Amino acid sequence: MDTPPTPDQSADDIISDLGAHFDEHNLYYQTVSSVLEAADLLGVPHQLKLILTQPKNEIMMHCPVKMDDGTWQLFKGYRVQHNNVLGPYKGGIRYHHNVKLDEVKTLALLMTMKCALARLPFGGAKGALKFDPRAVSPAELERVTRRLTAALGSNIGPDYDIPAPDVGTNAQTMAWMADTYINFAESSRKVAASSIVTGKPLQFGGSAGREKATGQGLVYVLDALLPGMNLDLPKLSYSLIGFGNVGSWTARLLQARGAKLRAVMDHTGAIFSSAGINATNLAEHVRKTGGIKDFAEAEAIDEGTFYSTPVDLFIPAALEQMVDLDNAKKIQCKVLVEAANAPTTPRAEKHLLSKGVEVLPAILCNAGGVTVSYFEWKQNRQAETWDEFLVDQRLQKVMQESAERVLQTADRLQCSMRSASYAAAIDHINQVYSVRGVFP
Ligand code: GLU
């Protein structure tokens, strides 16, 4: 970008210039503000800040689906495509009854940052369908998924926008999406069409190591960063919010490293054990019952006790904004490791940093999922199959280099790990815009 920089504008100035109202409690504006602050640390051109402030496309759909009892329901869907300067839009599809457009916009922006930080050749997107997947039958879930895929139509594509699993979706969801998309593809494009989504089942073009990838990536980030904080993983205790894909894999992989799981909370309750909770047994209990409640090997505790339990690492692996200021005041840990996207509010983060807690940002800690998604997409396109050893080895390299990039940027700009992670991402995006230019 060769136009001269204009005087720095604050996030709220930029947002009001775009005709929107700045609201400090709104997750999207909170996230954009942090991103723009990081952009200011680098002194990037004004037009880059404008580009990053809003997504390129916001697609909204309404999908009519016939339920098992013969009644009809209308499902509201979103796909937000934030930026594609680095490559095709990339990001998960979430099924959740409480999802809102601003949340999907936030998650799409974070995907742009995440892919840029890890230097993946992808932009950022996110999708969602507003309903509770636990409240419908498997047959209804399949019809909803196929209808959503048809509704997305040419707004997605293996060279254009590649969805993946997120909260409430999994490999089966991706298999239905891919199958539907392939059915619409021309016969000469059917093989290429199978890389329309990542996170597919192994038998249908999925990658070894994809299911555990977010948890595995988080463990590699801890391997890279904890020694510098004088912390030794096998000697550490931790607590966890969420025991879905990310939480349960994180717990099983940390157990293999000797770390002790003291407390867990999910949508069904909270549990504690001073001796340590066996993550493999808990994963089995959750598979059978749908939640951590009534796990016989731990005692039930209330939410306040969960947050106040002293641990070395506190790992939120569920939804956004669960660690607010009230909860942050209760938390007693050395490091907060963001496994979920945007789990910490800015006020909570400020409080934690002021009491000496290090906060490791989500776009670094949970980038393992999209990194192995990239490996899956690459394998599909090159008709290759990598084994788990190779996937893990390549994942470790990406995670370690990303962690080092964040550390070096924090040191260079004298800023928090969150600002450094955004700055390291924006720096790369800025360099790509400066060689590509902004059309026309
Ligand atoms: N939903 C995951 C995330 O938030 C993975 C996205 C992907 O693999 O494209 O990072």
C-alpha cells in the first residue's frame, strides 16, 4: 500500500466513520478495538485498518426443514467472510441456539488473525446455524446440514471458502456437507469438490490427527512457552471449562504429559478432585451421558468454587466471554490458556494481567485445528495421505514458530501477548497488501 498514512484514528473513530455505533460491551467492537490497537503499534496504513474493521461479506440464510413429526421449522444461518487476501476464506460452522451475527463476525475476524499468525495460505470466515443440535434427531440433523450446504451454494468452494467443524458440529456434519456439495458438482469437478470442507472423517478424505489437533496444538504451544516462564508441564495442575472436542483432547494429551486436572466445568455442572481427574474416564462418561455431571470419580462443586480453585493453568475451552471480570477476580492461576475463541473479556484480561497472570491468546493457542485443516486440504488436493506422526511433526513446527513469533513481537513492541499475536498477524497481512495492492 503506497498511499501516505493518515493520522491515527482510534477504533471508535473508525467504527463511527463507518456509520456504526461503538459499544464497549459488544464482542465484535471489543475484538476490533484490540486488533486496531495492535495495528497502531505497527503503524500500518489507514486503509488496512478500514479493511480489517468490517468483514468483506455477511451472508444470511433461512433454511426451511421438515422435522420428523411432519412440522416445518425455519433455521437461521450465517456465513461471514472476513478477509481473503492470504488465500481462500477458512473457518468453522457452528450449531448453537444462542448464536448472533456479531459473534459470527468476531469469530471470522479471529480466523483471519489466526491463519495470518500461523502463516497459513487462508483468509478468515465463520458460519453458524441458530439451533440446538442436541434437541433434534440424527435424521433431522442430517437434513438441516444438507439444506444449509445447498443454501450456501456457490458462496463456498474448495478454492474460495472452506468450512470445518466448530462448536456443535463434527466429522459427521462435514461428511454430510461434503456429500451434498459433491452431488451438486459437475462430474469432472467431483474429486476436487471433496476438499470443500476439512475435519472430514478419516474414511472420507479426513486427515490423521485432525480430531485431536486443537488440543495437540495447544500442548505444543505450552511446550514452547512454559519453560520461559519457569514452569514445568508435568508438575502443573490445571482446571478446564468445557469438555467437548477441544477440552477433552486437551485433557487427555495433558494427562499423557503428567499434568493434573483438578476441576472441570461444562453445561451440566462442575466437578473437582484433589487427587486429579482421569481425563480418559471422564471422556468416556461424557460420551455416554452427554456431560460431566455425576462423574463418580470426582465431587460436585458449584460455579464459584470452580473459578476459585487454585491451579497453575486455567484453560477455558468452551464459549466466548465466559471469563468476565467477576470470574477473573476469583481465578487463582499463573497462566490463563485460551483454548476457546475469545473466552476472556478485555476487562477480565486487564485484571488478570494486573495481578501477574499471563494470558496466552486464542489465535495462538487454538490454531492447531485450522493448521491440520490446512494439512487435510493440502493432502486432498495432492491425493496424498500423511500418517499421524508426520501430521504431528508438521503441526509442532507451525505451533512452535507461531509461539516464537508472538514472543519476539511482544518483546519488540513491548506489549501483551494478545497485542503481539494480533500485531504478528497484521504485519504479514500488511506485507501481502503492500505487494498485491488494493483493487482497483
Ligand atoms: N473451528 C476451528 C477454529 O475456530 C477450526 C477452523 C478450521 O479448521 O477451519 O479454529
